[in-house]
Amino acid sequence: MRYAFIERHRRIWPICVQCRVLRVSVSGYHQHRARRRQITERRHLSDRALLAHISAVYAEYRGAYGWPRIWRELVQRGIRVGKQRVQRLMQQHGIRARGKRRFRVVTTDSGHDLPIAPNLLNRNFTAKAPNQAWTGDITYIATDEGWLFLAVVIDLFSRKVVGWSMRKDMHRSLVIDALEMAWYQRRPQSPALIFHSDRGSQYASEDFRQVLDQHGIRPSMSRRGNCWDNAVTETLFGSLKVERLHGEKFPTLRAAKDEVLAWLLWYNGQRMHSTLNYVSPVQYEQRWQQSQQGRGTDGRMESMEETMKPSLPPFPQTLEIACGDSHTSTATTTTGI
């Protein structure tokens, strides 16, 4: 209030006199004025300058972000701007996130006589701590040398991809290697860890079930032909293909592997995740670990909401879920990637 009074009357009375009467320092007044000038300049960022920032973020993330994530990224970088203004500029200049595309190849072979596990997960895609529930699935990437198949393991707590494997065929070792990677990375101590997958023959094979038994993991499988029971993993694959693989031509399997690996590492470490209040899986787990320090080993979560409280309000997300890698259904859900 005193600085504002001095500013309003600085052409009437000398600044030094006003500062002495109001008992504030002259240097403090000038610092306040400089801060106000910086704020005003940021608030009045021209459309051309703002568009340059938007284009830089869009190019940096290779078209993966639409206006909600780009707006949040700009705010995190210290650019004060309204979300409606970012949306308007992007629409005027045709800047939009990569579009979705239909897929035809089906990777699930459920026509077998192998044992089927019960659906223990039952679409409960939330977990209160790491290593309580994992999900897995297989997808494919086209190359000039043939199909490249990718298997992943996701921790539902943070949506982090904790294990993956890539091969040129769909042998059961594809899913076994992904699970083993997840196990040796996480070393879970929970005796009630669930691994959920579809009914594919790779997941129902005796070798895979033996690995689950060896690590004390309880198997869970989706209902027949029901992609919604494994929506988190299906959505991850959709994001991978939309954000990184569409429009790309891979001459070799090696080139495709490098691109997939680069996206997985970026997804885990940097990509804003709508379900996690727009932080990355790694950041989410780091904040959770910080919230647990000094609380013992009982795993209490009372103040987790305060620790994980976002700096910005979340946006409702409309997500496209893939059934057998056929992106044909759209729904508003909490499984956002």
C-alpha cells in the first residue's frame, strides 16, 4: 500500500520525502517498481512472442502435446498466460496434437485351452502405493524388415513403465523378459502383487505362469474380448503410436527399437500425465517417496494429497481406448496417459 501511494504521488512530492515519511527505504521502492515492470511485461507478451514459445514447446515434444499440456508447460517455464489465449492462438495457426488413427492388427490369441486366471483387478486402476498392481500387454510396430513386437509392464500406482521387451516374434519369452525386467528393477516386497493381462497365449503359457509363481505374483486376466479390463495399457500403446510412431517409416528393426525406447524413457521421466495431475511418473513417485520419509514403514498416506496437490487445476480428459489395437472407441475415463 505504501509503495502504491508513493507511485501515485511521485510527480507531486519527492520520492525520498515520501519514503522518509512512510518509513520505507528508497531502494525498496525502486526494487518494488522494477518487479512490477517485469510482471507487466510478462502479462503483455505479444501474440507473436507467445506463438514463438508455443511453437518451441510443440516442436520440442514432437507434436505430442495439445493446448492443455502446452499451457501448463509454459506456466512451468515462468510464462504467465491464460489457457484460453494459448488455445486461441494454437487454433488460429493450426497447431494441434497429433491425431488418432485406426489399427487393424490384433495381437491377442485367446483361442487356446490354456488355464485362464480370474479377473482380480476388476478395472480397479488405482493403487495406494507402488508394486501393488501391474498390468501388461503386447503391441506391434511396422518396419521394412517386418513386425516389431513390444511387451510392457506398467505399475498402476504411478503409471510408470517398469519393464519392457522387444522382439521380431510373439514368443512367450517376449512377455517373460518384460516381467523379469520389472521384477529386477522394482524388487517388490508386497506379497499381494497382482499382474493383470489379457488372455493371450503368451500370458497363459506354463513358462510365464511359472515365473509368476517364482516371484509370488498373483495372475489376473481380462474377460474375453473386453479391452476395457486392461484400459491403462491399451491407452499407453495408443499414446505411443499417436505421439511418436505415426508417419514414421522404419527401415530396420533396430531403428524402430531406438525410437520406442526413446519414447518410453521420455514418457517415464518427462511426459505430463493427466491422471497424475500433470507430472511425469518419475516425478510422481519421487514426491510420494518424499511424503513417506520420517513416517515409518506402515505406508500411511494421510498427507499424500497435500504433497501431490497440483499447482494447476486438472483438465477433464477424453481418451481413446484401443480394443485389440483398433482405436475405435472414445470415452471419458480416469485411465489417462
